[in-house]
Amino acid sequence: MRPIQTSKAFGSEVRRARKDQGLSQAALAERAGVGRPWLSELETGKRTVELGRALAVLNALGLAISFAPIASSSGGSIDLEQIIGGSN
């Protein structure tokens, strides 16, 4: 399992899964009920994509999200902006 801490990493993993399944962006977008341009933005790491649509894409790929603690030198606190926003 690869840790995903930025929107860009999330998009890269979606792209990798889509290609591994031999799907075009258009085919996955149709399967997930989203537009192809929106899927392209997701795959390139656009930070403002809608969570519900992103989850629909994961579902269409047969994937799910799991949460795991991040090792932190700050006593266990987690910077949510770092996780969902990254450096985009």
C-alpha cells in the first residue's frame, strides 16, 4: 500500500489504477458518472475536486480508501492541509 499525502499523489494512483485496468479516461468517466475533463483534473491533482465524485471514481475502479496514522515528530498531531492539499 502506497501512502497518499497529496492531491497529486491521489490523482497519480487513480491514473495508475485506470491504466492497469486498461480503461481510457472516457470509459472510466462514464462508468463513474463523471465527465472526462473532471477525471483529467482529478488525475493531475487538482485540489478542488469534489470528494463524492472522487469516491465514485474509486468505486468504479473497485478501490476503497483506508485510513492509517501518519508517523509524526510533532507528538501525533496531523496537518490536514498537508494531507489533502499537499504542495499544489
